[in-house]
Amino acid sequence: MEHYSASEASGLPWRADDESAWEPWSAQWAIEPGVTYLNHGSFGPPPLVVRAARRAWIDRLDADPMDFFVRHQEQALSEVAARLAAFVGATAADLALVENATFGMNTVAANVSLTAGDEVLLTDHEYGAVRRIWQRACDRSGAKLRIATLPFPPQSTEEVVAAIADQFGPRTRLVVVSHITSPTALILPVQEICAAARDANVATCVDGPHALAMLPLDVAALDCDYYTASCHKWLSATFGTGFLYVHPRRQADFQPLNLSWGRTQENRPTAWQEEYLWPGTRDMSGFLSVPAAIDFLQAAPIEAFRARGHFLAKLGAEMINALTGYEPVGDVDRWYGTMVPAELPPGETLPFRDAIWRHAKLHVPIIAWGDRRFVRISCHLYNSRRDVELLAKTIAELGMVTRS
């Protein structure tokens, strides 16, 4: 699970720490002048080439909606699904285009059959919305939501897997686990977790919005039952784009969350994901511009993006640790990618986030996790050393430099 560091990113066109080599990349985005953006992990702005691709699809749709909807949209979406499936290591027959990971997770929750006494297992690092989704599913069915506590910071893959597998019981029906956690940015060993779940006859659902593009993906090799992700984060596609993977063993009775015409107009042999082709009349330009986002990152190349983002996020965390006196949250090169947290002294979150914005016009999330508080630094190709230096300087000037 080793990731790139500035000294180890061999074979790439530029060194991750060579600021001058990366300066032209900032021109590929149109970030608001004067704004420093260190929150790609929440709302990743698309580069100019993706925005242009989407506008072209919108213009084509608006110029002749009848022709586009009835003669071109199905084929175009099928091509997008095939391209995205190849990028994430799946087949198009196992993947559906959905709005985002949250939509996909809700769809999975609506399809997993639970009865009174069953158990759904999550970890204490899961995204708040995911926990709400499965709490509601359990409340409706009489099932129980259980939480596995992971070691933090982790020391080994084995102890992370054991922390989850030790919670499997005879009534555990599903384990839901993040590929990369949202509050703590940990890259979890999901392949090993899925293997342990299969051994225990427990189904698996991987929440993967942060893993798409940040990591090389081979979803089929995970052998999970479900995988859902958003394309607007590290892939930098437009908002409202994502995918849901359903393993063939779960497809026979899988139903869409909302029912419209679905299917194809050409009466081809039906498949589960065809219900997602016609979810009602809507603008599909975001999905249709996903290949432009894939092309953009692959041309960077994508390994260079990963190395550069990791270098900057790690550097920012090191600067903040030096101010606060907190230790790094584990082996940063092993457990983190282009998003790294740094611990802050206890205190409020949203007021401090907004204070940073008012002080420096800088976007970065301040996250409460249990009784601890973190700043989560996310970096993409438009970021620079100056950005993370400004974050550290702003935190110092706002007085958050003393560990209690």
C-alpha cells in the first residue's frame, strides 16, 4: 500500500517538489481569483477542458432535443459506461451511471434484504451520510447497525482487517466500508477486508468516492458485492456524476431507486443497469463529459497527479504538525494519498473553517471525529507549495498553534 513521495516518484515527467514544472497546470482550471482551494476532496472543480466538453454536449442537446434523446443518448451513455468501466477495472455490464456515491449507496440500501435481528457493520471512520442511510435501513427492518472501531493511526493491514472481521457474527448480513475514509482520509485495505467478509459469508459494499483516480482501481478484483463512487472528486468530472457497480451475483433482483421508463428503445436483451438509461428527462451532459476528465488525467499522466497531490498534502500536514506539536497521523506515505489530515487542538469546527476563509480566502475543511479535530488537506494539480504555506500561516495567525 505504498504511495508516492517526492523522492520516490521515479519515471515521472517532473519531480513532485519542482514548483516551476507544475506552474502551468494552474491555468487548466478557472479557480476564482484570490481564492486558495484546498478542498478538492469535497467539491472538486472540473478543469477547463471538462467544462468545455460539457458545454458542447449541452449545446448539442438544446439544439435538437428530440434527435438527441431518441437517436443518440443511449449509445453515447453506453460508450461512457464502457470507458468508465475500463478505467475502474470493471465491465460495462456490471456498472450503472448514477448521480453520486450517496445515490448509489441509497440504491444498495433499498436492495439489501434485512430482517429483524440481522446486523449491518460499519466502521467508526464512515461518512456521516452513509451511517444515516444504513441506520434508516436498519430501523425500517428491525436490523441492528453495529460499528467496528479501527486502530488509529493503523500499524498494519492485518490489524485493520482483524478489527472488522472480529465483529462478524452469525447475523451479520453486510459490511459497509470506505475505500478511503472521509473524516480521516485513511486508505483502507478493502481487498483484504472483502476477502475476510467472503470467508464469513458476509456481503460487502465499498464506498469509494475518494478512491476514484486517487488510487489505481480494479473493482472486479476486489470481488465486492457493491461499489459506489463519485466522479466529481479526484477524477474532476462535473458535479452530479458517479457510478454504481453491482457484482453479477447480486444483479438478478437488483432494482433502481426511482422507476421511470428505463430499458432501451431498441428492445435489446434487458440487463439490470438499463433501468438507469432513462431515469426521466434530464440533462446527461455531465455523464457525457466524463471521458474528457479521464483523458485529462491520463495525459498528465495520472501517476504524476498522484505524486504531486500527495507531496503537497503531506507537506501541508508537516507544517501544521510543526505548529501544533501533534504527531503525524501514522505513516503518511503508506496510509494516505492526495488527501492528508493534520490534528488540531480541540475546539469548534465550522466557526474555525469560516475564520480561515475570512482571514485568507482559503477553503479547507475542519473535521470533528470523535473528540478530536483535524484539518483535512486536499491537493490537485492546480495547487502549489504557496497554498499549503498559506494554510499553515493562517492557522498560526489565528492562534491555533498550542497543543493543550
